[in-house]
Amino acid sequence: MEAMQPIYEKYVMVCINERPAGGRLSCGGSGGGADVAGKLKEAIQAAGQGGRIRVTRTQCLGVCGQGPNILLFPDNIWFQKVNVTDIPAILEKLGIKP
């Protein structure tokens, strides 16, 4: 094992977990998490911050009923019930003027 410093200054973990139809709620496809992840990544790239901030699509963060969910690391900020209209507010938390 080799320890190192993170490559990016900030990581934005967006849940895109998809559960079978009829089961528990999920953040993925029908929940909108995948759409949020894609549009958030585009916005960060358009702001020229792709080398500083990494959008990572992740599986279940454990609170599907509150999804889509986003975890901002290392700030330890949790966003729940996110949709694409929330992207400007998330960008502001990342220090990006929308």
C-alpha cells in the first residue's frame, strides 16, 4: 500500500444507484441522479475547474429515500433531494460563480 495526497482539491460524489422497479427508491435513472451528475460535470468543466474538482458517479450512499444525494468531500457537505435546478447552488458551494 502507498499513501498519497488526493489528486483533486474537491470530490463531488453523486449517487446514481439504480434499484429494481417496485423496490426502494433510488437516486439513479428514474430518480435523476445520473442526469444531475452529467450536468454538474459539464458545468464544472465549462467553468474551467475540471482540474481542481472531480465529479464521481457512485453507487448507494445509504439514504435512498432522500435522493438524489451528493456528498462534497473534503468539505463534508451533504446535499439531498437534488435536481438539476440545484446545480448553481452546488457550484457556489464549490467556489464557482454560476
